[in-house]
Amino acid sequence: MRRAVTLAFALVTAAALPARAEMSVAARFTEPTDRYGHRALGPEHEFANLQIDVTRKAGDAKGLFSGHSTLTYDLRLDPDLVYEDTAPRLSDLDGDGIDEVIVVQSHLRLGSRLLVLTVKSGKPKFLAATDFVGEPNHWLAPIGVADFDGNGHRDIALIDAPHRLGVLRIFEYRNGALHPSFAGGRFTNHHFGSDTIMGGLRDCGAGPEIIVASFDWSGLLSLSVTPKQTVAWRRLADDTSPARFAKAIGCGI
């Protein structure tokens, strides 16, 4: 009943205020499940459901705010799948002004993949995904989203199997698909069992940098992608504590 009332309000709002409308997106995981049991992120960090809120803000031709409505969509998975992630990430990959939702999804037999959902005509739908890695308990740890090489396309960076492989992978979103643009190195951004992914992205004035640790956690590193899609790195510190990571993300080192 609540959904029906919300939908009715949305239709009335849209009909009454057709001059200008904007959409925003929010997302969260719900329904923790133990059906996969990998526990890379500790207990209760594998989820059966992803909730996406789509809020439509309406205004008149002068841009004055007049009202809004929100619809919530549940993207509940089949029994052989889970969302295996800390939280959904939001970024406008296709440049339409509305954020996409980026998550790690894991299959009980095929392991993880990166999944991107978009909101078109007010409803979430599949946009793009990488292939599943092909084996269970093989996880992908996201880093962040930026145009790393300056070519005008957004890229998603992650560490493939941060506990045993540590491969940096970068995927470029282009023409409705995720295209691999770099794979290499031996880095990490996660301790097995922790509910926190370390590091991330920063821009201290010279373009986006990836902040991760060396695979043995002996050094805090900054990685930069060149226009030729190679990766240069420099050592920021020997300390890889959370406080040092935070200082690096804040351009303090």
C-alpha cells in the first residue's frame, strides 16, 4: 500500500510540474546472508538485496523547488548470488547527470564480478559488468572511479584478489561496456576479515592518484596512470596504518 501511495504522489507531481525535473539516486545493501560464506569482509557483509532510492525533484520553469517524490526498488538476488561489498558506490559513468550504482556481486561457484546499474526512465536497470572471475571465494576490492588517463572516459579501479594475487585492474566505461585498460602489479587494499577497504583515490592538484599498499603491507604507495595506460608508482611511507592511509588520502603526505 505504501508503494502505491508513493507512486500516485509521483504521478501527480510529474503531471502538475512538467517544466523541470531532476533525479537523484541513493543505494544501500540489506538482508545479510550466510549462503556464500566467504566472509572476506567479516560476518554480515554478504547481502541478498540491494535497495535503490530514486528521488525525483520537480520545479517550475524558473528553477524554484516545488516538491519531490522517492521510489525505492529492491534488487533481490537469486539464491546462487550475493552482493559482497562494503557499500554501493555512486558515480556518473555515462555523463547524463544521474549517478550509476557500482557494486561487487559474487556467485557461489564463479566468484566475483563488478556490476554497474543505471537509472533510466526513473527505474534501475543493468548497464555493464565485468565477467565473473571463474572460481568461488575470489573477491574484487574496489578502489574508486576517475578519468585516470585523461581521455574523457571514466575508469573504475580495483584490486583483484587483494589477499593472494593483488593485481591492479582498471576498467574504462565506454559505449555501454566496461573495457579492461590495465592489469598488473602486486598491491593490496584489504586485510581479510576486515569490514573496511583501505585507501582509495585522491587528487592533490596533479590529477587522480590511487592510494594502496604494497602486497606485503610494508609500504604506502601512490599509483598514477599515464596517458599511455601504464602505471607509475611512488612510495609515500613505510607506515600502512589506517591513520597514515587517511593522511595520504587527505594529501598530507
